[in-house]
Amino acid sequence: MIEVEARELAYFVAVAEELHFGRAAVRLSIAQPALSKAIRRVEERLGVQLFVRSSRRVSLTAAGEALLYHGRHALNAMSVAVQQARQAGDADAHLRLVIKPGGDANLLSGILTAYAQLPDARRVDILFGGTTDRADYVRDGRADLALLYAPFDDLTGLAYEALHVEDRVAILPADHRLAAREEVRLADLEHETMPRWKGVPGGGTGPELVDVPQMIQMIVLGRTIAVLPRSLVEPVPPGIVCVPVGDAPASRIVLAWAELDRRPLVASFVAAALAAAGERRQAR
């Protein structure tokens, strides 16, 4: 028995994200009293309190935190299901692939060439995502596939195949004390200033960055260093050096798609990508 309808779940998520009934009501284009009543009905039906309300603030209870986490995924899954149903019945459907600019390790051209040779190939639209949101493009249906970096990107709810494995390098200013080393260890970098990535919890104590070009500039200025997959800094820009980190776990570029997406056009693209990546490895 479904105890929360999709509309009610969307109401809850809006309030949970805004933590303000007035702003959530404006966002949903409904009256605030109606929204408050809807949330109370959900709480009564579930038998738990989702919000702590006071005259000054609204906060989530533990039950509310749990419903927000799973509710977001449920709404995304419903949105993806609707879009995939429409695309499955559309003879002119095409693929949308989201990538990070410069984040394909030069794989993309070969993949697109291999896919275009298939008899059932469709048009492939390339979308550009940010450092942290490309997996969300697939989860919420904005894209059918994504090129992601494991273990950096969150692969929850996604199926994926590894296309490329590479080492990680320390990206240092050219005059850094470790710049002349042939290899460093993670312990060598323990007290170095590392960047924080916008939208990513935790991280270092250095400047907050949004992309690799910004990171390169801050490294050249001596404000930070970073440890990243090698392909993200090739060719190496002037003013920095890349030193292999011998004990850092390898990085993988993976092609990811929604876990429940069984469409033949997605499977064909994945097969072409694997074949192209395999040929590239053999050619090296």
C-alpha cells in the first residue's frame, strides 16, 4: 500500500529543501495553508513527525531526513521512468551524453566514430556538466549516459562500464619542493594545501574551486596543489608539473547510465564505447 502520493512527496521535498513553508508554497505555486495541511496529512498517515516547527525556523527530524534522502531518489526515478517510456516509443529518439569539458581522456572521438558505424545508430547530443553534477544528469533524466570518474563521482543508482584506467598525479607549481621528484607518496603531500571543490563536502583547506582551469591558475600562483587523474591535466599547462603518486588508488573513467535503463539504443552505445576503448588499449 502506497502511503504517500507523488504530489505529496514533491510537496514534502520542497519544504525540506527550503526549510520554509512560505518559500516552498511560492515554489510550488500553491497556498501556504494548503501546503501545511498536506504535510500534516503525510505525517499523520506515516505516524511520524517530519519537521520541527517554531515561530522562527523549520528543521527536519531524523524521520524527515530519511524521507528527504529516499524521496529525492523516488521522484527522480519517476521522472526518468516517464522520460524513458516516451523515448522507448519514439522512433526518432536520440541519445544525450553528458561529459566534463576535457574529461574524456581523448576517448570520445573514437567512441562516437565506432557508434556511428552501427546500423541502429542515432544522433548523440553532447551535454557539458560541472565537476560534481554529471551523475545527477543521468539520475534525473536530463542525460541518458555520462562519462564519470570513479571513485570521485557518486555512482549510486547507476550501471557502468570502465573504459580507461589511469594513475593519479600530484599537480604542483614548477618551483615546488617536490617538482623534481620522479614519484611521490601520499605521505609526502600530507601537510600541503589542497583545494575544496564547490558542492563536494569535506576536502582540503585551500581555495574553493569550480573547475580544473581555475585549479591550474591557483596552483601556478602557489595557493594550492592537487591530486587528480592524469588525463585531466594533459597536455600539461605551462607553470606546473605533474608527478605520479605511487600509492594513490587508480582512477577509472566509466560510462554510466540509469541502473534500470534497458533500452537497446543505450546498450548499443555502451557496446560501441567498450569496443572503441578496447581497440585504443591494444593500439598502445
